[in-house]
Amino acid sequence: MGPTAEGIIPDQSFEILERLGEWYLLVEESYVNVDPAPQLLSSKDVFITSRDKTLYIHFNKGLPGNGFKLKPLDVLPLRATLLNNNKSVEFVVDLSPSDHAGQKKYLRLRNLPVNEMANSVMIIKLEFKNVLT
């Protein structure tokens, strides 16, 4: 990604850096003045940051499908937004088939645009009424 011996940044490297910069401007709030919050979810497939009443779910490893269960969270957020494009994300607290034995409902994100975001790290912003502990 660095410059050549002549001090020139190749076009391909420049394009990659430009895309990375554009992505970062969209999701910057999820990295600045936040605290890591891994204790809030049992999944090792996401990175979680928080600030006040807001959680940021970073899908660094991608997603195998278009939904994600945020176990053990069982509180509906006020809003869920995909920072990558500032669009609303569908969410629900309900009982999924895998949770029938325990009869425990969890927060789930649904209909995520995994195909459209295949070449990007999706970051979901969840805004809650109260601080989660």
C-alpha cells in the first residue's frame, strides 16, 4: 500500500485507500469515543463497541445469512441503522426455533443486506432507551 521507490502511490493502492477512507467516514462514530463491550453478547463472530445508550455491532467476519441473533440481548432498541448506508435495519425480539427449549426470546436483526455489503464490514448502530449493562 506504500509508495513506490519513486514516491508514487500506484492507482490500485490509491483506489483501495480511497474506498477505505469513504467507508471509515460512514462508520467513524462506531470507533471514536466508544468502549469495547464484548460482555453484552455471547457471539465471538462480532466486535461490539458502546457509547451511552448506543451499541455498535461490527460484523468483521461477515455473516453466513441475512439475520443475526444478539443473544443474550432481549431488549428492543428504539432504532437500528446500518451505518454503511444509513438505512434502517429490521429487528425483533422473538422466540426462534433454536430457542424453544429454553423459551427465551432474543433480539434478532433481520433481512440484512449481506450480498450488497459482501466487500465491506457491516456496522449496525442500535439505539436504546436505557444504558445496557
